[in-house]
Amino acid sequence: MPPVRPHKPNQRHIDCMARLKAALDPALDAQEMLALVSQLVGNLIALQDQRKMTPDMAMQLVARNIEIGNAVAIDAVKSAGGAPN
């Protein structure tokens, strides 16, 4: 199987992520949001075509994209004049 590549967000991805974030219930605390979104990622991993992506490949993709998401969030905080926690 070919190696898994991370995906740097393009505008379509950014728009989709904004809609997903907007769909989260603001009454949930940060830990609940993380738990629910993690369960969704688990669902998506389980639904992958095993002939094209093994569970290990899926986890590599998730890990690499978490790194990208962290970097994007940190850059956004820095550009707004704040500091990440």
C-alpha cells in the first residue's frame, strides 16, 4: 500500500472544519468535545476500506494531521497576539 500523506488544509477543508466546529454544542466542555470528536474519528477509521487503508495507516494519518491541526491552532493564537496554553 502507498504511504499515507498528511493533508495540509485547503479552503474547502477549512470551510468544512468551520462547519464541524459550529455544529459542536457550546454547552459541552473542552474535554467532552475532544472525546466526542475522537469517537467520530474512531468511527471514520472503522469505515475505511481495509484494502486501501489499514488501521495502522489510518492512525498514522490521524497522528500527522493532529500535528498539522496543532500547528495551525498555535499559529492562529500567535497571530492574534496570544500565547498557547
